[in-house]
Amino acid sequence: MREIIMAKLISMNSDKTLNFGCYTIPEKQKDTLEVGSDVYKVKTFCDVTKLEKNECFEYESVPGTKVEEFKRSSNEVSLKVEGIGSTDLIFELEPEKEYAVCVDGVRGENAVKANIGGKITVSLDLPKDKKVEISIKEA
């Protein structure tokens, strides 16, 4: 079992991965987590979940989602996501680079190119009460 540093709408596990968001809340809620010099902010409810690190965009989903084990390195993002139905996951990565997207261990046929602002969108049909594993790596 993971040791949780802080519980609520955002928490950090002992392995430095983040858990955040709640897609069942009817009205927008906000929470903040400070870890060392980093400040994470989450805004979440049924319509959207958004994560910022040090005032910079990291993740957004429409509609809202619950995210577990969110981890980001210089060339990879990985997470487990739970939600309901047709969902867009938006990540900010390196501008105009190509990324391989894997969903539950299955790699997509084509690489996804980040736009000039560095954003990519992954569209999924999330099954109710099931976590989906996502991995995005520089191609």
C-alpha cells in the first residue's frame, strides 16, 4: 500500500507519483499541494479536471476524471485515469515533437505530433469504474 503525504483532491504517493481529480463532484473544487519548491494546483468537477505545476499547465480532461500515479519526466508521461464515456485528455509536452501513445499497453498505429504550443489530445471512451493506463513517450 502506498503512503500518502496528503489526502483530498490531490495527493502525492511515496514513489512521487500524483493522485488527483474527482469526476463525481457536481461543482468545481480546488486544492493545492506543496512539495519542496513545487506547487501543484488541481481544479476538478464533473465537467473538467485540470492540473498545474508551478503555474504551468500539465493536464486537463473534458469531462472530469480521477487520475492516479501521474508521473512526468523529460520525455514521458504515464498515468492511470478513470472517468465516464467519451473523454479528451490534454497534455502539454514539447512543441512540434512526435509522441507514441499507449493505452492499456497497446501502442497507437500513428505517432501524435504536439502542436506549436506543445499540446496533444488523447480521445478515449472510458468505461465506468475501470482505470485505463496511459503512457506517452517521445517517438
